[in-house]
Amino acid sequence: MDLSLVSAKASPRAATAAAASPLLPSPTRGRARLGGRGFRCVAAAAKGEDVFGGRKELSGVQPLVEALPPLARAALELAVVAAAATAGYTLGTRYGGGTRTASVAGAAVLGAAGLAGAAAVNSVVPEVAAVGLHNYVAGRDDPTELEAAEVEAIASKYGVSTQDAAFKSELCDLYASFVYSVIPPGHRDLKGNEVEAIIKFKRALGLDDVDAANMHMVVGRRLYKESLDAFQKLIFVSNLVFGDASEFILPWKHLFGITDYQIDIAMRENAKSLYALELKSIGRGINIGTVIDIRRVQLAYKLFDEIAADMFREHVKNLIQENISSALSILKSNPGSTNIPEQVIDEVNTILAFNSMLTVLGKFPDGDRFARGLGPVSLAGDFDHDRMVGDLKILYAAYATAVLSDGNLDDEKLVRLIELRNIFGLGKREAEAIIEGVTSNVTSQVPA
């Protein structure tokens, strides 16, 4: 493990660059402050300094303490006390009449002073360790890759406990900065990796749920003033981070005066946004593994089944409408042609195959593990169906013409035509009329 960045000493070149460039964080520049720390709202994958601020400098006796490992520091403290006691004994002998009592008294006085000085030096060790921790984390190219062993190694380097007040305070500050950095500002949507990133960083720092939850409240106070959209995203992400415990350790209602209804809205709308993002990756090559994964995502986002089902149905309808639009575009680009282009038939066959797979998956016996909303698709009832129905009839007639080109309507062809009728949302009578017209036209063209 490389702990070269743990040193709390400031880099002269880094300090010069920070002072010269307005793009780099600076302790004296006007940055937002949260929980006693300055930081900027950036993506989780940003460099450490962008998230946590620049390196911190040591002052007073801190550089001396930082330069010594724990064993050397303990040896130095003993040497200081021993030297002080020896000096006190000598002074007591010289100026106390040479009596043993005076010598011992002198040794005690200066020895006590040495102990006090050593204690004073030792008291700043946790503060120096906290600075070392900050500089190490801020110096990482990707803070999300921080590991718990690295934090423990930093504490060991200085001989302190991770539960020491100063060290733990730095852990909390780093966590708050990180949480703030991964919440998208304003109207920007969540990416879906925020919860996982926060949980991983929390584990790396070794924070328990209570301390971490307090930092979420600190971040909440900041975002509540900056942007209600960002604040809603924080509620959603935080509740997922802490799971069932969130109801007890995240006092949103008490601290911010919001209602259960407002929390429900924050959860629902952000879950819908992320679920829609997941659905975008789902195409017509759907299978059992796909629908199981979608279900897991829905449950992870705590999205209600009814909403998830409606969103899934809308998604597959959009996919089918893409095939319809493509087929109609090809069909209308060949006006007057007596032959139906193969691309048109391919597009319709793709629709039928996709709908057949959705139907099979919707009837699967282990369907509770599958995405909600599976089943056959129908465009009937859509708000723009009446506007589309004319084009749908044209496409239906074109497909029927190709299927019935030999003048024979067998059971297999009839099943496909009925399925397509249901998908297009056509009435039974109007579909039958189209088929009769196509059959009549094909028959009239067959030589006697």
C-alpha cells in the first residue's frame, strides 16, 4: 500500500499553483462551507482535491510531531522528561545548598515541566493524523477507490485510533463532502451509481450509520437552501443508503418540516427517473435474464409495482412504434408499387416476435421474479391511437397482402394476422374487412 500521500506537509508547488489558479480550491477563496469544511459540488469520479479541497498545512509543533513515527515520538518524550529531571537535579544541588532534598525537588519541578511539554506535544497527534488523512484522501485521483485498509494504515502511522475525536471528525467531514459531491445539482438527473458509491466510501471510512446519517442531515441543510430538486435527490439516495434504518436515523420531517407525502414524492419521482434510465438499455432482444435484472432494479429503487408496470408497457410500446414508423417510412417511399418491400415485412415480423416473447414471459410460472408489465402489447387506448389508426390500417393491409400473396389463408397466417390486429388496436370487423379486401384482390389477379 502506497502511503506516500499521507504526509501532512504541504507541497510548495501545489500551494503555489492553488494561489495562482482560480480553478483550484484555496483556503482563502470563497468556497461553500459545510460542517466546517470547504468543498465543491462535483461528480463522484472527480479528483480528490475537487471534492475535499486542497492539502492542509501544519503549524506550531505539528510539523515536528508529523515527522516522527510513534515509537520515535515516545522515545523523544522520555528523553525530554529525563533531560529535564537531570537538569533539575543539577540545579537543585547547585542552588539548594547541595542537599539531596533540594536536588530531588529541582528534578521533580523540571521533570513535571517536561512531562507537561511532552503531553502537550502528544495532544496534537490526533490533529496531525486528521490532517494526514485529509491530505491522503484529497490527493487521490479517484476517491471512490479508497479502501478501509488505507484509512487504518493512516491511523496506525500516527499511532491513533480511528475513533479519536479529531480523527473521527475528519472522517465525518470527508464523508459529508463526498455525499455532497455525488448529488447532482439543480435539475440534473441521478446517474444510478450514487447509492453504491456512497455506501462504498462510508465503509472505507469505517463510519457507523448514526455518524454517517448525521452528515446526511448536514448536507441536507445545505441543499435545502440551494436547490429543492437536489434536496429531493438527497432524500432518495439517503433513504436507499440506510435502507430500513432510514426511518429512524434520518429525521427529515423533524429537521426540515416536510411531510410524509413530500418524502413519498421525492422517492417516487427519483425512482421513476432511474428506472426509465434502466429501461432505455432494454431492446427487443429481451430474455429471462433481462426481465429478472429489471425487477431487481425496480426493487432496489423501491418503485411501486403499478408504476413500474406502466413504465415498462410504455417502453415496449415505444419500441414497437419505432418499427411501425420505420415500416411506414419504407412503404410510403414506394408509392404505386405492387410489391411490398421486404424491409416492411421484416419490421412487422420483428414486432410479432417481440410481442410473442413478451406474451410468453408474461405467462411464466416464476413471474414474481420478472419485471412488472410483461404481456402482449396493444396500442389501443393510447391518446394518439385515433391519429395513427389510418397508417396502422395501411401497414396492416400491406402485411396481409404479403402474407396472402398465394391466395391461401391457413391457420398459421390467421394467427399472425389476429396477433398483429391486437397489437395495432384495430377492431375485429375492420381487420376482417381488410383481409377480405386483400384476399379478393389477390384472387382476382390469379389467372383462371
